[in-house]
Amino acid sequence: MDGLSGTHTSPADRRRPGPIVKAAVLVLALALLVFVGIRLYAWSEQAREARVVVLVNSWNDVDHSGFTPKLRELGDGFRVDAACRKPLNELLEACREAGFDPVLTAAYRSREEQQALFEQTVEGLLGQYGGDRQAAEEAAERAVARPGASEHELGLAVDLESRDGRSEPMYQWLQENAWRYGFILRYPRGGEEITGEDYTPGHFRYVGMSAAGQIYALQITLEEYMGMFFSESAQIIFE
Ligand SMILES: [Zn+2]
């Protein structure tokens, strides 16, 4: 006869976790899952942001940028990289809400299209430079960038114009607000020596919210931003 019946628990039973322990383990596991999920999301966001912070200019070639555009249709035959399609539409919408009439005149350009545009610009400038092709090419480089040096080949740059002719106030609005959508005025007035390009009020470049916010707040160019944050040898001193 076994007198230990009823409330008796065997050693095996005692090793089984009680309901409180089980609940605690479940809560911990859930917390860990949430934490890992948040970290993964943050990393993917950072990776998304970092992907578009690419420097292309006359001495940093598209081919060496390591950037491959994921082209998406914008309508009217224009294409941009997937990262800036939505922000661009939001920027244009906000610009319209502010009372302006922006129109997109350029977005992604293939190497061939950039080549054709460059040659057409050189031809147009030849007369102005008395047939001096080298001088015309240098001027064209400052105006539209030579093939392989244009941000339009990244699909991260757009040219905007005003349909109703009120260019100045619209460009002013864009300069002050584009950063909210991840865009910067890429070739600002006074930045010609740093960017290598003439002041271009309608050329906006997508660099993501974080970089755009800092570039706007510090009133610097993308070259200076890259020098500050991405190159150990470069130093920018603000007075
Ligand atoms: Zn442009």
C-alpha cells in the first residue's frame, strides 16, 4: 500500500516549471522578440538611409559610387530610384499646397541620355567660346555635368521648374522645405568652388531625412557633409 497518494508529487513533477515560471519565460521570450524586431527595423532603416548618401561629382564617378538605382516609374516618362519616389511625391504635394506650381523637368538619366545632353550643351556653348571646344566642355561640365559625373544617373536627383513662372518664390520655398522630405538643394549659391557646379536653384538631390536635415541645419554642401562624417582625413571648421 502506498500511503503517499492525493497531493503526492513525484520528483519528475517537481522538475516541471510552475505556471508563474512558464508565464515569466513567455514574457521574456516575447520581450526578446520585440527587442530584436526593433533592432532589425532600426538597422534596416539605417541601411536604407545610408544607401542613398552617395557622393557623385566631377571627381567622384557614378561608376565608382557603388550605387545601383532601383528605378521606379514616376509618370510622364520620368523614373527615379525607389527610395525617393514617395518622398518626391510628398514634396511636390506640399509645394503645391504652399501655393506653387512645380513641374518635374528631369529625373533619372541613363549614361547615353547624359552623354547626349552633354554634347548638346557643348554644341550650344561653342559659339559663346569662339569655337574653343575645351572651354565649351568645361562650361558644360559646370552646367550639366559630364557623363558619369551626373547625379541624374543615380536616379536620386530631380530638376524642378515653376509652371506658372513664379520661379523665385518657389525655389525659395523648396530651399527651405525640401529637407523635410529628404532632399537638399545640391548646388547652392556660393558653393560653386566646393561642388564644382554652378548654382542650380531647381536641382534637388535625395539624401534621406537624416542627412538632409543635417545638411540644411548646417547650411553645407554634400561634399562638406561627406567630409565631416565619412572621411577621417577631411576636416571642416565652422567659425
Ligand atoms: Zn539636375
